[in-house]
Amino acid sequence: MNHAGPFLSPRWTGVWVQVFGSSLRPSLVTFRNRQLGVIGACLLTARTRYHALLPHVRWHLNTDGEPASDSVVIEHNGVLASLGQESRVYAALAQHVECSRVDELRLSGVDESGLTELLAAFPSWSKGVEWREAPYVQLDRVRARGGDHLGILSRNTRAQLRRSIRRYGTRGAIRLQAASTAEEAEAMLRELIHLHQARWAVRGGGGGFASQKRREMHTAFVREATPVGEAQLLRMTVNGETVGVLYNLVAHGKVCFYQSGFRYEADQALRPGMVAHHLAVEYNVSLGNSEYDFMASAPGEGRYKYSLATDVRRLAWVTLHRPGWRTRYFSAVRSVRRLLTRGMSHLLPATDTSVANQPPLPAT
């Protein structure tokens, strides 16, 4: 099979099915060739919604399709395929979808190369594509400079990092510790969740671990994946006190930053996220990994990722619509609903959603 990312790994997929399988009931689809045997596979999860009494069926590719409140988010998505068989497998997927009662196919976080093959397999379906940028560090470039990550960064970023490191250094030694056992990984994940949710509480709620299902998924994954090197929990301490925790996924030498929790302070010169990621980059250089992927952020978020990265790639969030009257009907229903929603908003009183006496959020 092709060198798939961590979101298509057997371990990630297996844990996702354990947590969400009973409620979402995904189907495993395999693609076979008479001479070669199995050449590809994927998961498909069906979600049905009714629009003006007509059922609308959407399929999600692989470990996707949870309710929004429980979504675990995936990137580098696509079909698993034997090397050189990607186009054939996408064509077989298209044939399977065409022959099924499905109105829409949704794929999250598809790489540009996979998108080309995907769109070629569905020439008559209408396409909606949302692009997001994902900065990353080519670790070989850092390795070529003797492991000096600072040396490839801009003057402004170097100054920010050095100033923050000096400030932390006045308190004691700065250390990065990696979990090596399931127990250590779970302990670090609990610290991360506490720090992460505390910051989101200041923002007014939510956060990456507000969902119990999401916590269950990640706790089970780090327990299984850390001892075999597929999850990486890193704790940054200053004088023995935890300042931040990073949660990364690892596959085939590529490290994907998934989530974090940091202890923010009033001193804006202290940049725990930048320092922790800088140390994580140099740590992964020492391990021989090839890439440190910051993954995609929502527009306007994650500016620090660009300052620490060497390169940027694009990922696509894709929605394919079956041609025909049903798609036109669903589109018309959605348009009417949007118009009604806008009309109702003018009739409702304005609501003050500000929170009094909250301190400003620190820069990240």
C-alpha cells in the first residue's frame, strides 16, 4: 500500500471504529484486481438528513462523519491503494458510489495529488472545494544545518524565540520530555487536556476536548500508539513545572501536530507554543524523522505555524454532488432556508454576547 499518513493507519482506524463504530456503522470497502488481489480499501460512513421530507444521503470517506460536537478531524485523507494503483482504485470507488443511493460524497483534508485523481474519477459530479494551507518543516533542511532550527527562521522569529527562551531560562532549566510508555502518555494527555480546556474556558467554552467521545478516542489511541511510536506526547517543563504539552501523530517519518495545551502568562514575551514546537522540531530531527507537519488551521488562526515552518502545502475539503434533479432540489431547499434564517434574524432582538471583566487572551 502507499505510504499513508497517520489518519489512515490501522491503529487510528481501529480505535476510531471502537469509539464511533456502534453509532455510525461505517462500511469497509475493499477493491480487488483479478491478477493482483486486494489493491485498495476505505471506510464509508453514511449520514442521512431529511430536507422537506426527502432523504439526503451523504457518505464520508474514512474516519470522518461524526456529529460536529464529537468530530476528531482528519487530514491527509484518501483511499488506501497499492503503489501505482491509485487511479484505478479511485475509479472503482466512483463506480461503487455511482451505483449506490447516495447524493453526496464528502472528503476531508485531501492532498493535491489525491484530489487530481479523485476529481478525474467523478467527471460529471459537481464539486465544491475548500482549500486550507498547512505549513510544515522539512526536517532534512534543519538536519543539513547541523540540527539548528533557529538558523532557517526569519530574523523576527529568531528574536522572539530567543527572548522567550531567555525569559524562561531565568526560572531554571528548560526541558522537553517524551512519553515512552502508555502510562506516561496518558498522564501527559491529561495535563494537555487540562491546559487546553482552561484556555478555552476563558474564551467562553468549547475546546478540542469538550466532547467525551473525543476524549475517549484520543485516550485510547495514545495508550495503544505511544509504545509503538505512532503517537508522540511531549511535555515542556521549566524548572520542573509543566509549561506546555504537544500531542503529535507519527507515520513513515512524518510527524503531524494534532493538539496542544499551554500555560499562558501575562508576560507577552513568553511564547510557550513557539518554544515547545521549536524544541519538538529539533527533537524530531534527532530521531531521523523527515517532516514536522503543523497541519491546517482555520483562516486567521495559527500564524505562529508559518513563522516556524519551511514550506506550505494545500489541503482540500471536498464535497461531490451527484448530478440530477435531487441535487438541484436540495440546493433550492437550502437556499430557501438561508433566506428564511436571514429574515428571522431581523425580527429578533440583538443579544449582547460579551463577557465582562475577562482578561485579554495572550498571543499564541
